Amino acid sequence: MASVIQTLGTPRRREILRLVWEGERSAGEIHRALGDVTFGAVSQHLRRLEDASLLRSRRQGRQRFYAARKDGLGPLAQWLESMWDDALYRLKLRAELEESRRGPRPGRRRRPARRRRR
């Protein structure tokens, strides 16, 4: 159970699990739903969730499809479902995702450095 809690410690992994909670999604769909994350990062998160037995995957041609393994969560499944329905959780998730985001922030432009006159 400790590895499950540790795996769910990042907001991105919790969001991925929420995305596949009700049904199967392809890795590409998950990537597009997250928006500001590289496909490689999504792939790493999916692998970690799968290693913790929280996701199951199946291959169809060149695509991989993922779905939640709710039985792997035990009593945490009900807690997660109630949390995801909460508007305050969604606000908290957005803040956590923004805080954990790497690279330049969207919408902020850096001003060019002023040149000093001599």
C-alpha cells in the first residue's frame, strides 16, 4: 500500500488515473488531455502507474490503451472518487500542476534586457 500512496504522490499521476478511471484511453489521448507535458513524460508516468498495479494496458497495433485497475487501490478507490468530484480538489490540482511544471510559464513574455547608454 505504501508504494501505491507514493506513486499517487504526484498530481500528474493522480490526474492520469482520473482520466482512465471510467474507461480505457490511448496514450495519445492521455497526452493530449494533459496538454503541457511531453509524450515522454506521460509515458514515464504511465509506466510508473502500471508498475504499481494501478493501470492495466493492452496493445492494439502500434497503440497502447490504458485503464484503471480499481482493485489495486482497495479502500483508496472510494476516497479518490469522492475527491475528484470536489471543485476544491480541481482547484488544488491546477495549482499543484502549475507549481510542478517545468520550463517557461505560458503567457509570460520575457522582456529583452535594456541596453545601457554610454
